[in-house]
Amino acid sequence: MKAKKIIALLSTVSILAIGFASYSFASNDQEQVEINDQKPYTDIKPQLLDEKAEVRDHKPFTEVTKPEVLDFLNKSWEKGKNKLIEIKGEKIKDWKLINVGDVDIEFVKNLSKEEASSFNKAFFSEERKNSLQVGDRFPALLLSNSSDEAILFWERKNGNIVYIELSKSTGTKSVNGTGSWSNGTATELR
């Protein structure tokens, strides 16, 4: 009786396996035509790699923030920028100041999807997350004129400035050749 159950089970499994195999390997002319009509991978690849990053459109931070709050933050960002110029030198004096609420619409939207992903990974890094404290001011980003270096910074409640350098590596190329972004360690200036 046990043997009959095993034989019945094995025969059912065998029939299913044979049926699946014959279906999988059967010639399907329609399927073959569709595959042959597709563009080669090399024709599709550049279109995908050149796609711009998708960012949700929103009003600029400066338009939706109360003037007194914006004034407070502008003073904080100016203090931070001046402190960074003391440390980093005049080369960053002309870098574009972007509040972090608008980094997406002022910078990221101009990147390819791949580079935007790389930038966001560096921008929202564990280093940043672990460095933020309760009472810290709203951060800003200084972006180089060549858009391959940036400094994320903010003021602490105690007046210290914290910054993290971000850079686009030219040695490590991404799939589309744009380079990839990385972040340094957080540094606190007194």
C-alpha cells in the first residue's frame, strides 16, 4: 500500500515535470519574432543612462518659510559659510549656497538618475544622520562652480559649525561615466 502511494506520487511529479519541460522548450514562433524585433541592448542603454533624475516639484523653501525664520537661518548659514572660508580658503567663497530644502530642485534635478542616486546616498549618509543633534539649525549646502564638490553644513545650538565634505570621484566612474559621490567625516568647528 505504501509502495502504491509512492508510485502514484512519483508518476504525478514525472508527468508534471515532462509537461513543464515540453512547454518550456517548445518552439513559439510569435515569441521568437517579438524577441528578434527588439532593439539591441546598446541602442537602449544610452537612453536609460541619460535620463534625468526625477524630483518632486515644490515651491522653493524661501517662498514657504516665514520671513523671520528665513532671516534667522540666513544669518546662521552666513556664519557657517564664513567659518568654512576661514578653514578652507577663498576657493569656496563663490560657491553656490543652497538650503537643504531646495537641493533637489536647484541641483539634483539636473543630474542623471544614476548620479542623483549616488549624490543622495552621500548627502543622506549615516555620517550626517549620526552627527545631527536636537537643536541643530536647518542645514545648507555649498556647491562648487564645477558641481563636483560640495560642503554640507549646519550650526549647532551652541554656535559650533558642523560640516561634511562631499565629492564626486573622477577615478571611480559610474556606468554612464559621470563619476560617483562620496562623503567625508563630520567635523565640528568651535
